[in-house]
Amino acid sequence: MASRPSKKRKLTPPQSEDEGDSKSSQKLQRSFFQNAAKWDLEDQYKARKGKKREKESTRLPVKRDGRIHAVVAPLGDLKESDDDWLEDEGDRSGGDEEEEEEQAPPIEPEIPVKEQIRNAKEELAKLATALNEEPYENAGAFKALTKIGESRIPAIITLSLVTRMAIYKDLIPGYRIRPIIEGGPRGEKLSKEVREIRAFEQSLVSGYQAYVKELAQYAKARKNDIGGNGVSSVAITCASTLLTTHPHFNFHGDLINILVWKLSTRRSDKDFEKALSALVTLFREDDEGRPSFEAVSTLCRMMKSKDYVVHESVVSVFLHLRLLSEFSGKGSNDSIDLPMESRKKQKKAFRTKRERKQLKEDRALQKDMDMADANILHEERDRMQSECLKAVFATYFRILKLRTPHLMGAVLEGLAKFSHLINQQFFGDLLEALKDLIRHAEADTNAGDDPEAAAAEEEDDDDEDEPIRNSTRESLLCTATAFALLAGQDAHNAKQDLHLDLSFFTTHLWRTLLSLSQNADLELGARSLHLPDPDARGGSASSLRPDTRGNKVNLQTTTVLLIRCLTAVLLPPWNIRSTPPLRLAAFAKQLMTTSLHVPEKSAQALLALLADVGNTHGRKIASLWNTEERKGDGVFNALSQSEDGSNPFATTVWEGEILRRHYCPKVRDAVKNMEKSIMSDR
């Protein structure tokens, strides 16, 4: 039997070092691929590229002066190894490529200007339509409108300003928006509608603030700036419109600053007139008082900083203020106010119980609506008006002290208008200031008559371009203002206590009557067409007379001012029969002589005044028209320094016989009526 071969046991050879290394490398490779997805190779590359290597110095330290100093390798040393050199070269080459990419940005195609303007128009129209239709849902359109206005093209800037002006004019509410307090009161729960309205209001205020800042920037633009004068004119127009339509809203002070800045220039142009007209409208229509007070304060500060070298119309704008008494109650045009007893006796209309209940509810609702509409408190309004009055009078008195020639007319006109609001304690000082003005006016007139002084002034006028002073008009305005002060607050009753004496003004008016009758500009108004005298002193015709054609106040002619002064002297409203006979006779004789020399309209006005005097004081002056009833002895002196020393009852009024043959039929009729009124009262 054959023996089986013995099985050979297969023995596993011991692992060699190479095989162990291969398995460990497989594990490392597997873990490498698992973690490779988490690596950010680009960031590591950028970090390695931007990192500046600081190489350690391999030099030995050196001992000097007992101290050890490290030796730094110079910058020009060679690279330590080839790897460093290659890495640096690769970094440099990669950086150069990226710099080239950064230096060559992609070129965008340029859009033509006409295409940009067309696109801006479409976008502005789309945003404006969205805001008008759904303002609360499109509150973000305000930022888009502001972004369109950041263009460098003047046409787009103009379109943006005008479009936003129309949008804000329609969307601004009738109340001032207050800022929302962060956090708000605790436990406050707001509905969705309230939150939506608040978000819209905040967007409106922020957009409006940015818009007002743009208006201020463009209003002060110069010719070399973007848009130049065109954009500046549009900005002033927008500011004027917003201030007159919504003077109560936020940032109205910034709008006032824009207009006042324009008024600070002495050159009057269309933009100047726009700003002035806007302030006049604000003063006339302001019922609250605060916007007017802010405008007056800003104007006063501007004039003070300019040393009151401003245009006359800037001071004249104060005459449009509604100060205190302007808000007094006025009668109704539709109904008559009856006393309480008559009201009780009136028969009441029959109403059912339901109608009475409905009427009661309507009254309660109307009361709540009045409170919600923030009706103006009378105390607050009066306080604002008082502050306005203080600022205006302070400006007037400073101008009087400086005696600025071209502003005297506006200041005296304002003092005469607001005389009933001046404290009586200041009457004495104010009258003294008016007397000083008249004295200076007389001194200037006398200096003009002196040839040497006139030559000296002519040389000074060549050096300095100053407005011409109308001393005659200033004197009449001072006289009218003095008598208006006396009549404004019934100060005539306290003349002795206040030590008020107006005889200086009466005497001055008497002395100037004859010289006024020779004035060629007696009936020349602010808007009259009149050629200057080519032979007058001063050289160029344009500098002979100040240009007052643009005036909207202080328009009265010299004749009108003269009649005002004569009426206050001869027919005082507080005591019309208190005028002494000597004064009446002196002025009557002088006025008849003056009527021979003045133009026909002025002659009619003077004769009409004498007719009124005859109706009231006919018996006192009737002897002047009858030679047999002459009361005085001696000679009448028409050139006397005072009316009391002229001896008027020693003469006879003979001028009426000449005036009866006047070329104007109206003057002839006026003489007959005047003599009839005097003779009928004998």
C-alpha cells in the first residue's frame, strides 16, 4: 500500500519592512483623501504669498564696549537655498500677473448723454407714479430718487430736483414728524398699519433731509461748478416753493437759510426776487408765528454780519409782518353779531331728538378734530410775534444809529407802521434820533449848495460807489413818523409826562414848504418813468437817482408824504380843534403860495386839504380872504424861521385869483370849493 505523502503546512512568511511600509502608506493616503475636501488651498496660497519671510541671521554676535550686539545680514545677500529662490521667483511672477489683471479692468461701454437723460426721465416718472399711487408700499423709492440725483449731468440734476420737489409737495403731511424713540414705551403694541405709516414717515423725513442738503449745495453753486447758474436758479425755486407751501414741516429752517443767503447779495436778479417773494408770502400767510420768527432772526443776523450793507427791499420785507394787532377779531361778511339778549330771543329751529343727538355728536367730533389739527395757541403765537417785534425794532434802531442812507426810507416807514407797538418809554429817545436825522439831512443839503463842498463830495463819489441820499424824502418820513408815534398809542394824552415836543418837526415842515414847491420830482414815484437831469451834479445819469422801480413798499410820492405831514399838523386826529389860529393862518397862506408852483395833481391835493381845514377851522382863517377884516399889523414874512414869527394875519390870500385862471379845470374847481367851504363857516 502506498504511503500518503505528508501534507506540508504552508507557513506565512514574516512581514518584511517594505510590506509594512506599504500598508501604513495606504492608511495615510486614505486619510489624506478624506481630509483633502476640507482644505482651502487657495486661502493658504494667498496667505503664503502675502506673508513676508523674516529670515533669521546666522551671524555671530559682536561684543562692543562691553555689550553684545547682534549682526544683521545686509539686504543684498544671496538666497540661502535654491528652494527659497524658486519660491520667491514664483511668488513674484504670480504677483506680477495679478497686478496686470488689476491694472486692466474690463472696459464698460459708454452710454450717450441723450440716452442717459432718457433713461433718467423714465426712471423718475416710474418712481413718481409709484409714490403717488401707493406711497406706503413704495417708501424705498426715496432712496432711488436720491441716487438718480447724484449724476454729473446738469439736465439729470435739474430733472431730479424738480421731480422730487413735486413729490414732496404732494406727500408732505400737515404736521411735523417727530423722531421715533428707540425702544419706545414698555408694553406698546402697534398695529400693522401704524408700523407701516411710521416706516413711511421716517423714509420721507430722511429723503427730504438729503434733498434739502442738495438744494443748499446747488443754490450756492458757482459758474464753474456742475450746472452753474441754471441749477442754482432751479434750487432756489424749489426751496421757495417748499417753504411757502409747507412752512410747518421739518427742516424749514434750512430752507430759510437758503433764501436768506440769496438775499445777502446786493445784486437784484430773478432769483433774488423769487427769494424775496417767498419770504413776503411766508410773512403774510403765517398764522403760527414760529416760521416768521425764524425768518426774521436769520435776516437780522445776516444784516448784522454784513454791517447793514444790503438791498433796501430786504429791510422793507419787514413791513409785511403780521404783528400782534393784525390777529384781532374781524367782523363776519355773512352775518351780524348780535348782543346776548337778542340772541336769546331768536327763535330756534325745530329739530327732532335724533337730529339733536346727531348735532351733539358732530360738535364733539369737530372739537376733537380741532384739537387733532393742532390749532395754534394764542399765547404761543403772541409770544412769537413779540420776539419778532423785538428783533425788528433792534434792527431799525441800529440802522438809525448808523444812518445808512439807502435804508432810511424803509426804516422810517416801518417805524411809522408799527408805532402803536413801541413802548412809550422809548418815545423820547426815538424822537431825538429823528431830529438828528433831519439835522444831518439839512446839513447835507446845505453842503450841496456850497460849490467847494460839492466839489469835494464829487471827488469822494468818484472813489466810492455809494447810493444817493434823498434828504427831502427822509425829512418828510421823519416828520410823518414822529406824528404817527404820537397818535399810535394815544401818547398825546401823556405828552407832558413823557416830555414830548413836536414843535421842531412843525417848524421844519414850515421852512421846507417853499423849497418843496420847486422840486421837480415832487410827483415822481418809485415806479415812475422819469429821465434824469443831464446837468445835475454827479456825472453819469445812472448815478443821479437810485433805482426804485423794483420796490414793493415805500412807494408813496413826495406829495403824498407832504399831505400826510400837513394833515397831522393842521388836523390832528386826537384833537382836531386844538390847532392854534396862528399856525393855521401861517400854513394856509404858505400853502396857497406853494399851489402856484407845484404840478396840477399836487395843487389839487393841497387845495383839497385847505378845503378840509376850512370846514373845521373856517372862522379862524376867514379873515385872510377879506382885506377889510385884517387883524395884524406889519408885514408877512414867508421866509421866517418859524410859523409863529411870520405874522400871517398881516397879509391877504391873493393867490386864489391867479388859481382861478389855472390851465387845469380841476384846479379851478378845487379853488372854488375851497373858498366856498371857508366862506360858508363865517
